Amino acid sequence: MQVLGIDIGGSGIKGALVNTDDGELVSERIRIETPPGFNIDAVTETIAALVDEFGYKGPVGVGFPAAVADGVVLTPPTAHHVSGWVGQSVNEKFSAATACHVMVLNDADAAGLAEMRYGAGQGIDGVVITVTLGTGVGGGLFMDGRLVPNLEIGKLFLASHEDVVEQYMAGRIKKDHGLKWYEYGERLNEFCLHIEHVFSPQLIIIGGGVSKKHKKFLSEDQLLRTRIVPAELRNQAGIAGAAIWAAGAGQ
């Protein structure tokens, strides 16, 4: 089955057709700049324009940078603390604009779904935590392969730090603070030790843009009990996971 997946990011809204049998992108990935200010109407128009670029009619999955339940936005979008989103049924709004059946979920949940189905989490039972390091810190929680949505792991506090973890070890923090890889790795390890203590997962999967440099800061034996591995799908994960959600395979 081929389904259009869309990933809404801070700088770009990206989409591609996905073969939901194997997670492969079967079209060119198209990217449109995210509207400045992240206004709800402007973002909706951009999604409609992206769907039009594909000439597509069918189910559409959208990964969105906020907590989403039953297609309704629960929290302000990450890195876009703008009004107008909370309480909105984006399933309905995006569906009306595109004339397609659109299903929206949290973007980190979308990436996690793809990793669990096609990537590093395949076949892993018990508790698995997927972590997406980018503008913020996203997380997916899975039990026996099934998604427990809206973990919002980036909003946790560490005892040693006075702000939420996405202000301490998001992917952008390394550049913003001029951290060396080992310094960034120490922050990530502190966070993962906390996750291990709270959730006792079988596996932690580290994704996001910095995961392609995982050999510089990640070791599979750095935690006390939990195996920690890099994501396999990386930038493809959000689009593929959104398509899974729309196809009904992620529910």
C-alpha cells in the first residue's frame, strides 16, 4: 500500500509516498518551507499545497510537533509557542483543506512507529523508548510493539538541571553551546540513565539528526541495564511513521 506521509518540522514541511509494507519512500521527497510564525492557517495551506504537488488522493499521515490525541492538539507546538493550535482538531482542518482523509499524530511518535516496524526496534517486546534529538527532544513509548502516545519526554526535568531536558541536550544544544562530542554524550547519558531508572526499558533507540554521528557520543554498554542503539531510518522515519499511522497499521 502506498500512503502519503508528511513530517512538519521547524524549518520545513516534508512529504513522500511510502510503501507501508517495507517503509521505503517510493517517490521523491518534497520539501516546502515552514511558514514563518507557524500560523495555523498558513501551515494548513502549506500542507494542502504539498498534497497538491503529489497529485494525491487517499489517506495522509502527518507528524506534528506537539501532543495530539484523536487528532486534537493538546500542547503548544515545540519551538513554536504560538496561539491558535491547542484544542484544534487538525485532523478535520487538514482533511478539509486537502480533500483527503488526514490523520495527525505527534512527530516523535511517528518516528518511533517507523523504527519499531522497520528499524532498530523490530521484534523487540517489552518496553522500548525511542528518542528523537532535534530542535527539541521527542520520545516514543512502546509496549510489546504498540505505541503509548504523547510521552513528551523532552519536558522532563533532571535533578542536576534547572530546565527541561530539551533545553539541556536537544540536538541543537550541541551547536548552540559549542559542546564537544564527549560533553554532549555525557549530557545524553545522564538523561538516558534517568529514563532507565523511571521506565526500565529493554531498549532505548536514539534518533534525530545527530544520530548519524552516533559513533562519536554513543556506546551500547553505557547504561546500567538497558541496551542503547542508534536509529536506523533517521530522516526517513517521521514520514514513514506518519504513513503507517494513516494506513491504520500503527493503531
